[in-house]
Amino acid sequence: VQLQASGGGLVQAGGSLRLSCAASGSISSIASMGWYRQAPGSQRGLVGTIRRGGNTDYADSVKDRFTISWDNAKNMVYLQMNSLRPEDTAVYYCCVWTSSARLFWGQGTLVTVSS
């Protein structure tokens, strides 16, 4: 599975941004997709996940502000980020887990939230 993330950029606090991740390759093997982020000097941490059936889970820090969606027809997963805060500044990575529990990463996309 190959992943291509896009949509990062600079946004003011309180603003919104939508990240996209295009999947290609063995699409049928994908069981769930997710987003992680890594701020400078910090470890990579989970933002949220979405399973093929549509169930989602989010980190407490982004709950009620971020929404993950999966467009099966386009093989795309999105991360809609609202009410952005400076502490959301990070490199965001999309990933997928296959039905055989293999994990694939896309390249990161930088999100910078100015105060």
C-alpha cells in the first residue's frame, strides 16, 4: 500500500484545515486508516483512526475538533481540523493497517498554527 498525504500549511489559531491522504496499491487489504502527528521534540502520537465500517476513535486532545472520514470510492482518507490551536502544530502522517496487521506510513505533511 502506498500513501500520499497533502493539505498541510500555515493557518491562524481558530482556523480550519483539511488534510488528505490518497491510498493506492492493495486497497482491498486495508482494514483501517489513521492519522498521527509529531511535534518538534516530541514522539509521534495518534490523532485518530477510522475502520472500514466507519467507526472512529480520536485522541482526547482533538476530540470534537477533528473529524476523520474515508471515501472508499476515491481511496481517500481525510482529516478535517477545526478550531486549530498552536499546540496542533506538527507534522501529520497518515497510515493504514491491513487485514494482516501490516502497517504502512505515508510521508508527513506539515501543519503550522500561528497564535
